[in-house]
Amino acid sequence: MSREKGKEGENLACLFLEQNGFEIIERNFFAKYGEIDIIATKDDVLHFVEVKSGENFEPIMNLTAQKLQKLIKATHIYLTKHRLANVYCIDALIVKRGQCELIENITMGAL
């Protein structure tokens, strides 16, 4: 997927989150192990959101176990760097054909 398409998907994801009561804290946080697409908060919970988008395939299929482990490590780096002890979860936001679906707490069985 092109960078432009990826950015378009992230923009749609941010709009979707904001429309559903989330406050966007940061976008594209880079850490040694990878990138966190969106960091948002809602109801005093930090949400680390991985955006997957695509048109002619199921975008969730690009969320591999390896990617998830990198996301977990990047999340811990963010929390440490900002000295945060907030309740948090790692979510996936799927963008397909202009529609968004939020899947919350995708790491529940992975830790």
C-alpha cells in the first residue's frame, strides 16, 4: 500500500475515533521497535491504535503476531518515556471501502 493510501486510512481512522468520543493525543509515534499509528484517550483509558486499511483484501490479515509484539514493545516505550501509569489497551482499527471498525484490546490473549 502506498504511503498516501496509508495516510488516508489513518485520517479516516482519526475522524472515526473523534466522532466516537476519543481525543487524539498523538499520531505516528516512532520507537526503536516500530510505530504506533494513533494514541488516543477515552474515559481515562489510553488507546494505542494500529490502523490497517485496504480495499481488495481483508486488512486485518496484515496484523501479524510479529507486528503485534512490536506494537506491545513500542507501547511500553511510550508509557516509560512519558512516565505514565494509565490504564491502556491496544486496539486495531480496520478501514475498508471508507468504513471503519474498531477492535478493542487485541492483545488480551497475546500477553
